[in-house]
Amino acid sequence: MNPFGDRRFPEPWMQPHQARRAPPTDDENALAASIEAAFAAGVWDLAGLVARLNADGLRTPAGEPWTEARYRDVMARLGR
């Protein structure tokens, strides 16, 4: 069954997680879990997400509290 209906799209050659250079670290998994929990709680804006990360006790990889700028920087680094 084609999930795209009548449109034809090629099958992806690899899943995005297959392009990782290394498995996620424990800190990256904790960050992902906190982000998912925030979304599940209805937090959709960056300011709310950053507040939630700080309330959950998470810190940036440098051990600092989250700010919107730090969140953007970390996400950009993780996306490379």
C-alpha cells in the first residue's frame, strides 16, 4: 500500500536516525524525553519549552540553564 495515495514517491534510502555518527548520549535522550513531555503537556512555544527544560532540571551540555539562544545553538549542533 502506498502511504502517499496515488502520488509516486521513491522509498527513502535511509531513515534519518541511520545517518547518526554515534548513538544518542544519555543527556540527548533526557533532552528528547523532556521535549516530548513538554509537547504532550501542550507546550508549543520556545519560551515555554525553555522554561519547561529548566523546571525539569535539565541543563545545556555546558551545564548552564537553558535560554532560547542556547536551545537554538544546541539544536543546530545536534542537527549537523
